[in-house]
Amino acid sequence: MEDRHLGRNSPTFTLEGHPEKFNNLIAFHGMLARIMRARKCPCKGSTGSPEIFCKLCKGDGLIYDFQRKFLQADEDSDVRGQANIVYPFRVPIIDVVKVERLLPEEQGGIVKYNISSFDTESIIISAPTGKPLPKHYEKMRVSYYFDRLTRITGEQVNVNAATRTLTTNETLYDGEHRFGNAGAIHGDIIIVDRVYHSETGFDFTDYTFNKRSIYLSQTDPEPEAGKILVDYFYAPPARVLPADLDLRQDQENFSTNLTSGTTRIGVDSWWDLSPGDLITLLPIELYKDEVLAHSNHGLDKLTEFDVCDIDDIIFDEDGLEYRKNTDFILRDYHNIDWIGNQPNYGKNISVRYAYRPTYSIFQEVPIPNAMENKKFPKTFYAHYYNKTLQKEPEKKSTVRFPGLQL
């Protein structure tokens, strides 16, 4: 069979892709976000049901962590020094996959160079037998792994002795790429190496941490303001491009409790994401009034995932008042931790809080865009988090409303 379509057999134009332009679009016009990967908690076991009082997942059945190692594939990097030093854009470098020179055949063709050594910021190369080192003006194609976390040593943190809570300042987003930070958005602590007293050298060893807060236990001495130092790693906020945002909060509740909310989100090509992973849009703060029954284990879980602030007073159904930092604190992503007086078990409490919308990825694979074998940003479909809980499929099969087709 012969195809006589001249436009297909003899194209009159060259199609070129520029992934860096797409990446720059995200970097300069994207929205700050927290991206977390979801893993099944070991407490689910063979039954598939999480334990309500699990210390790891708090009954959610999922554990969330942050991706640290990223692959930057086929980056156009510069050569400096004695033409044997390559400087990739993203640092610190963890591992190097390859370094190649890209030239037409008449100019020497593609040459794959040997990796002599590398440090956190540069790669030392050597030429294969019979080949010269690259010229300083020649572009190199480099594939390497980089670490996205930032290390902070010896930060003097803020201390709230009453609640035994430490909060960091150097996790604050610095407004790069000409963006301000009116919402005071912070990165998330990932690893804490050391918490210690600046004068005595005493090391605090019993603590937990979340977002930018470190919670000391009652077993260690009370922390002193201005004298507590911390060494840690944190993940700075990522940038994403959301489209077709749709929350649709409660207008469907008159007919069904199956609400909706979807979006498409573009992320940089090096993110390794899968269904269940969470993307929180950090600049957006919404407010919600919620009534829930007080639990019997000292923690009350709010509906929204990323609660960023809570009113100073909580009321219960008997009209009693409970005050923030005296009776309760906001802990983790959406938990009320009771540290003083608390309502009786089962009593309804009224809470007003601010939260940031969080979306859960539900598409099995990202929308592909690998034109010319280049790495372009990935696009995922995502549902609003509190409308995609694992209990939702059971609701669909068990809840029935007269005259409503589910």
C-alpha cells in the first residue's frame, strides 16, 4: 500500500518541543502547593480495614510522605572550567546517569562522556578514547538525580512552653521568581536531626513534628524561649498549575451526600505521583463551621485535610467554652488535640476553622506528553480530598433516595 499524501511523506515544517518553556510556565505562573505521596498503612493488614487507634495513620489507613529523590532527564547544561566541568541547574546532585554532547554528524556527532566524579553542584567528566573534551559553548545533555530538600542547622526556633511546641522560621517561602508571600506559606519539616538547648547542650529526644511545628513530650524538660536550637531538613513548597477548579461545597446535600469536586493539575516532569497522592493549594484559605461529636481519646478529627488555623474558642452543646493553647491546640493536618479541659465524651462541639483545599489524584497514569522523547510537565486529574474518601464507594452501593438514580 502506498500513501500518496505529500504532507505526510514530505513534511514542510519542523515540529519542535521546548519542555523548559512549559517548566518556566509552572515556575513563574504556578501556584504554591504541598505535594505528598500516599502509602497504605501496615495496620490495614489482610482485612483491608485500618485500625481506628493506629498511631501511624490515626485511623485513616494511609500514611503520607514527601518525595526526596528526583530524576532530571536530558537537561541542557553548561560546560565551564577546563571544559571538563558540567554545572546542572538543580542541586544538590545525588547521582549522575549520563553526560552527552549533542552535535550534528558533520560536527562530530553525539559523544557520551565518562563520569570521573561529582559533588553536590558539579560533575567532572573525561573524554572517551579518540574524542576531545567539549568546547565551552557546546551544550551538554545531562541526566541526573537531585535532592529537593533543604538543610537547616542551628536555627533558634520559637518556643511555646505552655504547649511544648517549637515552630520554625527558616521554612518560610522566600518569594523567589518575583512572587511575594502574603499568606506566610512555609515548607514542611521532613527530618529532624537534633533538638537541643543552646547553653547546656541537652538533647531533646522524645518529640513528633508536622508542617513547621515540633511537639515535645512531657518526659523532657520544659523548653526555654530563645535557647532551643534545631537541625532539620524541610521540603519547600512546590509549584503547580491547576485548571477547572471546582469545589461545589454543599449545594448538593439536599439530594445526596455524594458531593463532587474535580480539577486538572500540571506538575513538573520529575514528580513521581500515583493515585491517592495529595496536592494542597497553599495560597487559598477557605473557612468552615463544623459540628462534630467529641471522641474519647483526646483527639478530634476535622473533615478538611489541611486545616491552617482554628478559632480561639470552641463551644460544646452545654454552652461551655474551651480556649486555644489552654484547652486545645491544632495538631498535625486536621486534628484538635485536647491539652486541658475538654467536653464529655459524645458531646457535640462547634468549631470554626480555616483550611486549604486539598485534591487527591485518581487517574492511574498522567496524561502523556513525551513528544520528541523529551520530558514535559505531567498533568493529573484529581478529586477534592474529602469527597474521595475510601468509604465513598460503600455509600454509593448502600445509600438510596426515593426517585434519585445513583
